[in-house]
Amino acid sequence: MLDKGLSWQTRYWIDDMFMISAIQSQAYGVTKDCKYIDRAAAEMVVYLDKIQRPNGLFYHAEDTPFFWGRGNGWMAAGMTELLGLLPEDNPNRTRILKSYRKMMETLRKYQKEDGLWGQLVDDKTSWTETSGSAMFTYAMIKGVKQGWLDEAVYAPVARKAWIVLVGHIDENGDIAGVCEGTNKANDRQFYLNRRTLLDNMHGQAPVLWCVNAFLEK
């Protein structure tokens, strides 16, 4: 991978492009050295080619054809973080923004009646999962604030989701309905059978990201 300019952590798993994008983007934010953000953008495009599907959603991995909720949340948040720092003249920006918008368009269509998204995003009958839902909400709030998304279309989606997310937070500040840590598996039922956890940072953190995005001017 290194001879192609990619991270040694490249696995083509959906989780990677939040982790890799976050550290490279922050390195750029601190140093202002474009090599970090350019590297993150180049890696993101490789992942878009590998695991984004025509509907804009992402498989957990190349050999795992399921649209896992939090996994797609990692991609949504990863693209959002990257676009927030990526210079306008970066050659990969247009491609990443197009993929981000395609994903948001499909997520809007799969929002459940309860206001959130399912453990399997494309199955509205699957159980509601809060960590991925919070990541999608964050991506939409930031997208509207930055002008990447049409406010008239996406602000109501984000608002509905946020109100419902807050309703999942208890008096201790813990959010319910968070999928446990999940390895990849070529088995649909594996994802549907995952346990949910309370007081888990997979859910707590993206709720705080939403708050921060609301407060940004």
C-alpha cells in the first residue's frame, strides 16, 4: 500500500475512512502542511472506488455486501470532516463532494418514520440504531451549514432526527440503542443480531459532534 501512497492501515473496511481521514485532517489543521490533507483526500477516493455503491451507500467491506448503519456513519462523518478542511483547489474535492451528496440523498430517502435510521440502512424494518443515526445527522447539519446541501431539503431531515436522538438520552446523559463493536461478516443476520449498549462512546461522541455543528457559525 505504501508504494501507492496509501496508509499501511488500508484494509478497505468502511470504518477506516473516518479514522484515517480524522488523523490526517487534524495533522493538516495543526501544521498547515498540505501533504496530510492531500493524502487523506487521495485515500478517500480509493475507498469511494472500492466500496461505495451506485446508491451512494457503502458496503462494510468489499466482501461484505451489507449497508451497516454505523459503518455508513463512519463514511458520512469521514467525508464531512475531510470536506470541512479540504482546500477548494484540491483535485479530489469535486469527486468527494459528489459522493457525499449522493450518500446524503439516499440517506434522506431511508430515514425511518421514527426519525432515525436502521441497523441496516436500506431496510426500514431493521431496528433503529442511534450511533450511525447521530453520524448521519451530524453530516447533514454540517452540510447545511457549509452550503453543501440544500437547506430546504435537508434541514427538516436533520431536525427530525436530532429531536428523536435527544429523546434517547437518559437523565445520566447516556444514549440508548448503540450497536456494539462489530467486525465484518458476510451474514445479514449477524448485523441484525448485534447487541445494543448504553453509555457507549460510539453513540456519545457523534451526539456531541451534532451539538458542535449546531454551534458553528
